[in-house]
Amino acid sequence: MDSGRANMPHEEAVRDPLLERSQVFDTADVTGSPWIEIDFPNDVARASTEILPQLQPLVSASH
């Protein structure tokens, strides 16, 4: 945000740390898992009511 790029795509936000190698990044295969792209406030509400309940059994099973 301090750089004035707050409204740019998320790829821009993670590009610099990736190039600096100042942070550890990893990937995970989430094929078939419930997910949602959150761009707007109503997406957060939908994630809470639709996606999170689908993830709870997966999280509980991993413990």
C-alpha cells in the first residue's frame, strides 16, 4: 500500500517478495478442494457461509 499499488492485482503484491527472496513461499495442491476468490465484501460473506463449512471437516481430519 505504501508503494501506491494497493489497487493492482495480487500478483503485483507478491512479485517483489518473491524476487527479493526475503520470504519463504510454498505451494500446495488443492485440486478438488472448496475455494473462492475474494474480491468484494459479499465474497467474504459467501466464503463464511458456503466455503468454510465445507473446509471444517478437512481441517478436523488433519488433526
